[in-house]
Amino acid sequence: MNIRSVLFGTAAALVGFSGAHAADAIVAAEPEPMEYVRVCDAFGTGFFYIPGTETCLKIGGYVRFQVDWDSANDAGADDNWNARTRALLNFDARTDTEFGALRSYIALRTWAEGDYNGGSFEIDEAYITLGGFKVGYMYNYWDNDLSGETDDIGSNRVNAIGYEYDGGSFTAGLFAEELTRSYSDRDNSPYGGNDNIGLDGQISGTFGPVTAYLLGAYDFAADDGAIRGIVSADVGPGAFSVAGIWSSGVNAYYDLSEWTVAAQYAAKFGKFTITPAFQYWGTIDVNASGDFAGDRDMWRAGVTLDYAITDGLAFKTTVNYTKADDDGTPADDDVWSGFVRLQRTF
């Protein structure tokens, strides 16, 4: 090896060394940090923070397939059955404020029933709450019926504004509501004018294994109202419930009869719930003035079976027999009815 080879080798090594350091000096720009969705546990399970805000959001809903059937035979019609599918999607947004929890709730619903194109979307509910104040389009207190599928003790979905005090085991609320028609819509005519307003108030309480509700409402357009009481108690493997209603005449809150009583027992056995039930309606006819008249009564007996197949998937079926006093028309005075339902909830 001569001196020339040594010099060339040393020079090559120095060039390679400096080149390697020059390459190491090039630093790639770091990517922007990702903002992952954060779980919000302030309002229960299923909520997450909307990125960049302190608002918590929960998305849920269900898909329901159901087949209804009945033996009604009006003027010689055959037995009836009908398949339908319903979908509901809800959004529940909540934020802590200095006035309490601010909440907005939106539920959208659609269904397909004998139409290959399906149905159009409708607002099932849309309301705002702040503390105990609530305003919007909602199901009111009358929608709180028994758990089975035999009773009919009221349900309204209305534009309303009101306040509910929640004391834990005791609640009390009062709402002013815009009414659009009588409960059963017997005359098939909507309310008109500016007096289609109702007041709806309820108190409820839980006393050990017993829960009780007392509800009263007045329909200013009809100048009639209704009162309802419900008591439910844990008994054995299930819950026993009884409800009673008195109505002064045809009104938006209840007009199926002048008075009614309903009772059921929901017995749980693992994933199964069996609910036998009974309801009696006294004085079911009304005169031209909207007052209850005559002596025709009606009763219904039935049983509902619920089965929790797995988390989020439930099966329900019910069979009911309804018997009304004969009114001299071709319509059946005794009817078998029911449905079979499969529902996926998320």
C-alpha cells in the first residue's frame, strides 16, 4: 500500500462520514396530533364528547319488524293481518351549565307498511330541557302506560312547555299543551280556533317496592278532562300494576269510556317475561254533545310474552280478546287480536 492509496481512502471515508451526518440532519415534519373521541361518563353510558366541544352526544335507536293480526269482521270482511317495519334514530346531546344540564333530544322515525318505497321520515320527538324546564314536541305524561300490550290508558304526542321538579323518589310537573284532536278522534275532525290548549299535571312517588302516579288533565277546547291513577308494586318474581281513569267527556286526553280499570302482573323468569292482563271500560258510547251516555260496556283480556334473545335483540308477542256489548251494527262485538315483533335496539 503506498501513500497515494492511504490518502484516497481517508478522503473517501471523510466524504461518506460527512454525507451521512448531512442526511441525518434532515428532520421530517411531525404529523398533527389526532383528536380521538373521548368517552363522556357524566350522563351515563353511551355518551361521547363531540370533538372540540364540551357537549356529550349519544346516538341510539331501533329497527322493528312486526306482524299484526285480528279477527275483526266488519260487514263481511275477512280476517286481517299486516306486516310492517319501523326504524327510529335518536340523538341525545347534553352539556353541563351554570343552570344545570342543558339537553336537546331528537328522534326521527319512519316505517314501511305495504309500500315497496317505504315511508317518509317524521319527527317522533324533538325537545329542549334546561334544569327542570322542558319545551318542544314530546310524548306527555299520558304515554306512561302499563308494560303489557293489553291495556289502552292514554297517549299523547304534542307541542308543550312546562316544568318538572325531580326530587329523586318524588316528582311533580305541570305542562301547557297544544291539542289537535280528541283522543280517539271519534268525529274525525281536528280542533280549530285558538282555544285548543290543555293543562297536564302529574305527581309521582316511590315508597319502597311501590310506585304511584296521579295524573290530571283538562282540555279547554272540549271543556272536559280526565284523571288517571297508576300503582305498581314488586310482588314475587314480578310486578303487579293497576290503573284507573275517569273522563268527564270526549277530550284529547281520554275518551274511550267514562271510566276504566286495568290490571296486570308482569312475571320475570330469566330472559322471559309473561304478562297476563285485563281491562274493563264502563259506558263507552257518547251522545251528540260529547257526553258519555247509555249502558254499553267493554272488556279485554290478554297475555304478552317478552323474550330477551341477546343484548339488543328482543322478541315480543301478544294475544288479546276484546268483548263489547252488542250495538246492533254489523261490526264484530268480540275480536281476537295480537302481534308478533322482533326488535333490534342499539
